[in-house]
Amino acid sequence: MPRTTLPRLAEPPSVDEALAMERTLEATVEPRFIDAMGHMNVSFYVQLFDRGTWELFHRLGMDERYVRETQRGAFAVEQHIRYLGELREGDAVEIHTRILDAGPRSLTILHVMVDVGHRRLAAMMEVVGVHMDLRTRKSAPLAEPLLAALRGRLPPC
């Protein structure tokens, strides 16, 4: 069977570069996040990154009301996570977020999880989302104001 490899994630930003990105979540590693290895379980990295995504969407106006009124929303279709530093119970973390790409029906987001107390990167995730019509369950174009808002957050070239 041929061996496959995932695409390589972008190189991690420095801590200062990450902290300069938009903060979308502040959290503390809770006891329930800890697994048998004594550190934060992978499922909670995904959960915290997801909360950062929803906060970004809320700020853009793509919140629960948007979903209810337009019957449109975004589905994650691809995620790549890179673990960079172990997190333990009580560690304070922040998610910092940047839009990497915004197309007519999709967007790519970079999240960086910063271990605030140790001033280091804990993880990063690139996620691709597709804007969906919830009635047809097919991709749908982003409304022009939403696409403009996403593109307005793209880093300068």
C-alpha cells in the first residue's frame, strides 16, 4: 500500500507574531481536559480551536442568528493540527486567529494556541471551511458583505 503524507503546515509564527494576531479565545486548561498522560487531551485542543472559530464567525456576523435566518453556515472540511508544547491543568491559553484565504464559497483560517504563562506556542491549526446552504447541504456563495469582511482581514501580501 502506498504511503501518503499530509501537506506540511506553515512554519509556526513567533510568540510575538501570534500575540499580534486577533485574540478569539481565552481559556484555562480544566481538570476534565486532562488525559491518562497527565496533559491536555487532543480532543480539547480541537474544542478550543473550534470555540475560536465560532468567536471569529460571531464577530463577522456569521453567528447563530445568521444561521437561523439565512439557513447558511460553514462546515469544516479539512483540519491540520501541529502540537508544539504540552499543556497541563491550570495553564492559561489564548487562541489567536488569522484568515489565510477567503474565496467565494470557502475560507482558510489559521489558529495559534499560546501558552500564556510559559510564553510559548502550544499548538496551531489550519482549517478549511466551506459556506453551506443548510437546506440543500451543498456549498453556497458567501454574501458579498461577508466575503468583503473576510477579505478585509487577510494579511497584507
